[in-house]
Amino acid sequence: MNLTQERLAFGHLVSKTTGKVADKHIKIPIGDGFHCYGRLLKKPTWEVFDYRTKENATDIERITSQTVLFTICIHTASINQSDWEVVGRSRGEDLDARIPLQFSQNRSDPTDCKVLDRFDNFFPATIEDCRGLERIVNWDPHHVVDRIRDHYAGVPNVWVELYRVREIGEEEI
């Protein structure tokens, strides 16, 4: 068990947030008549589901039962200006519990890492702790669409590469 897992397992983290959890579901057009769906967990954190379709889904439970492709922060003001459409809401779930850990890393010292938990607590972490986590960054909607398209095309995504954890001696892109 690494440091991150230990702190979560033994309850060392105390919630600093009291904000209401949002529960909006959105339809994300990705081109060629296809779209995916996402759900707001807590501003600005969204999960995007592995559910690409040309049909309009009306069953929120069916959408949310799909695998989550990724969970990231998305620039809220940009969403309001995009062609994403609110298609529903869900109630009664602990959506905060679905928010994964995220990391930050000092650009000049890659060993200086921190992990952010779902309660908005930061704690020191190693590069190893950060591997596989999303970097704390607000994505623009068009970059989210790029990421979804690249996933379905089976190609690496430039934004995922840009935001991944850097190893000691590795240059930033």
C-alpha cells in the first residue's frame, strides 16, 4: 500500500468542502453524428462514460452504468459556451465518493508532487504515487472531445501526454 492509499484507508483526510454535489448529465457531441455522455460530480469535476452512440439515450441509469472513460475537471464557463447539452439529473448517489485522486507536480522539481483528494486536501506524494492519476488542470470542452475521439480511434491523445506525470530528468513538452 502506498502513502496515498494508506491515508485514504485510515481516514487521515478531513473534508473541507460543504458545497452541494451537482448531478447534471450532459450529451457531448463528438462528430460524425456520434455523442457520449458525462456527469457532473462536483464543480468542476466531471466523469465521461464509455458510451458512444448516435441515438439519444433517455435512460440515465443505463448511461451511468457504463464504464467511466475518465474523470477530469472541465472549465465550467467553457461548457456553458459549448454545444454540450444537459439531458438529465440523477439523485440519491454519493457522487463525491466517485471523485478520484489527482496530482500536481512542480515543473522545475519533478520530485515535488502533491495529491489532491476528493475533500480538497493536498498531501505530499511521490512520482510513483502520481502515476496513473490525472493532473489537476481544467480541460476545455474541445480538448475533452479530442480525448474522446482519440480513445475511440485507438490513438494517443496529445493532451493526456502533455498532462501526465513527469519522471526525474524528463523535459516538459
